[in-house]
Amino acid sequence: MDFDHFGLIGGNATLGGLTVKGDTVLQQLTVARIITSGNAPTAVLGASTTVTGKDSSFAIVGNDSAGTVSYTSGTTAAATLYTPAYTLAAGEQITVKFNKTYTTAPRIALTAKDANSATARYFVTNTTDGFVIHFLDAPSASTTYNFDYILIQ
């Protein structure tokens, strides 16, 4: 390992560990694995779900960089004298909010993890502080949809 007169390292270096605080710019990076860390983002049921569905739920495992969103659609019920009608609707199903805002909206890859999710016609919209999973059609009642996500800015 060689140091030039500016304190820059030339040649190869082998380190047992490296912690960098602050921004880092690399020309090329080769890794064996990428392991992300951090707290799970928060989420709320989307407008289509909370306004019309009944008993919808969700769970998120992961962090702001990668994880799994599980969404279970609610049930439907006809209106009665004492209760409103519950229907399932197309549109926003779940909104995910990041723990830390990105400087620009990240690119989000959303992958269906099972047959129910693969048959749903869905898309994702994104902002610097989160993303929304939309369904083009109403979800089936009491059905779980599982999606993996990964983000790159």
C-alpha cells in the first residue's frame, strides 16, 4: 500500500472491516452480498381500502431499502339498517412511509411472491418519502397479497 503526498492510498488494501461516515463515491464496486439494515418503514391502508373495505390489514418486514409487504384485503358486506355496505375497490391498497426521506424519489422494484399476488394487476407510485401499491382491479375478499420490494436511488 502506497500513500501519495495528499494522504491518498494507492494499490490494494485488505481490511478486516471499514466504517465510513459521510458520503462515499466509488468508481466500481463488487460485492458478494448486499445486506441492508435499519428500522421497518411505517404504513397505512390506502384510500381505496380504508374507505370501502372492512377488516383489511398489513405487515411489513424489512427496512427503507428492501423488505416484504403483506396485505390482506378485507371483507364485503351488504348494508343493513345499522351498518353501511362494505365493498372492496381498485386503487390505493397500502401506503408505505420511509423512516428517512430520500433526496430524490428512489426506483422501486416490486415483485409478487405468490399466486394471489402474481394474478393481481398492480403498480407502484413513489415519492421521496414512500411508495403506494395500487391495484387496477378490486382485490378478492379476505385474500393475502405478498410483495418483495427493493429500492435504489
